[in-house]
Amino acid sequence: MRIASTTFYQGSLSGILDNQSSIARLNQQIAADQRILAPKDDPLATEKILGLSTRVAARAQFVNNQDRALFALSYESTVLQELDKTLNDARAVLVGMGDSFDQTILDSGAQELQSLAQHILDLANTRDPGGNYIFGGFDTVNEPYANPLDGTTSATTYGGTPNPGGTRAIEVEVSRQIQVNDNLDSVMQSGVAGSDLLQELDDAIATLQGGVLDQADIDGWLAVIDDAIANLDLINHRVAAAYAEVEDVQETTKSLLTQEQNALSDLLLLDETSAIAELQSRMTSLEAAQQAFGMTSSLSLFNYIG
């Protein structure tokens, strides 16, 4: 069968172009260290990559949410522990007072109690590093609690969410919310005859300064403080339990995230050894095609005359 020189020419040219295209593609893959640079490289793998990428992004966001939740709970726990210490310090001051004490001692106790009451108020109005009030329910802008603590035994006012029960939550997994803050209503408003903690402390301060003191007064103030401490302990337990829950969830989330990231890498990463071997093969093939093309293009009728 007679084969025209144009057929050799076109075949050689096609081989050159095909190898040049493959070499360019391999160089791009090696440079990017990725097997798939476009969906057409492997449509089936591309579909898997898109699904894994979506899951990895979602899980990474949950890890971020979990970190935020852990920080918020840890921050609140630190404040609650300080509040517990302050309440116990106030209790110790009152336990150390008596109706037969010298006025100098009573004044000293009143001064210390004044400082502790103000510290309790400041803790109730704690802001996080972002400037948000942590005990104001959903309202993070307005100061939650106010009391002049000026000896007038004024009631404490609440300026946070209209319903003091309002709390905030963060989604730490699909359809799994974790409460990340509390209000201090049960602490600031004692269950002892509906007593107001700061109002009672302000009354204790004024009474000590006035020098007219009896044991019944002291017992009443201690009952209010004890109730506040008991309610604070419940909040502390809730925060500790929530923190442990988030830690458990995060351990699982991070484990799954690592597995999915590895699977995604396996789909994306290039087998460099195989790619280099194919590149060398393609370059050898290109050289052969170029030689064939050169030989074909140099043929003419004069080669066969004489």
C-alpha cells in the first residue's frame, strides 16, 4: 500500500503537538504538586474532591466555633471563680463581726465589705476581650447590673436582656448548640425572701458604720450570701459540664477533619515519581517525533532521481 509523504508529515506533527501538550501539563502538575488542575483531568475524582472540600470547610468552621465556645466558657469560669472567692470573703467579714465590737473594728469591717460589694458589682458587669458584657443575656452592649452602693440600700437594677434568663449559644456541630454564657439573676437576687444581694450588703455596710448591730442582722446577711454562693455553684457546674462537652465534641471533630483532609490530599497530590517518569518518557517520544518530522519534511522528488 502506498502511503503519501503528507501522511507521514501529519502523523509526525501530531505526535509533536501531543507530546508538547502532555509535557506542558506534566510540568504544571509537578510545579503545583497536584494531580488535578482542572475538572476534565479526572471528572470522577473532581466530584469526590468537591464533596470532601465542602465537608472539610464545614468541619473546620465547627472547630473554630468550638474554640470560641471553649474560650467563652473558660473566661466565664475564671470570673465565676473570682466571684465565688469574693462572696466567701464577704461572708468571712460578717462572720468576724459582733454586736459588742468596738466601732473602729466595725468601721474597718464596713470598709472591707464596701470594697467587696463593689468588686461583686464589677464582676457582674464583666466584659470579654471583645468588649461584650458576658452576664447580660443576649444584650452584650448595655451594662447588666447597677447599684449605687451609697448606703441608701437601693435595689439592684438589671439592664441586660429584658428577660434575665436570656443566654447565648454557639453551634459546635450539626444541630448541636452549646450555651456559652449565663446571667447572674439567681446570684444577685437571692432566694431568701426575695432578697437583693447588693442591697443586703449595702445595708450591712450602713449598719456596721452606724454601730447598731445584732446577731439576727448578721445571720440574715449570711443567709443571703450563702444562697448566692449555692446558686453560683450551680452555674459553675453548668459551665464546667459545657466545657467538657465541647472538648469531647472537638476531639471527634478534629479526628474526622484530619481523616477528611488526608483523603482530600490523596486525591489532589501528585505521585511525583510517576509524573517525572512519564515526563521523561514524553520527552523521549517528543524527540523521536521531532526527528521523524525532520526526516519527512526533508523528503522531495529529487531524493528519488538519479
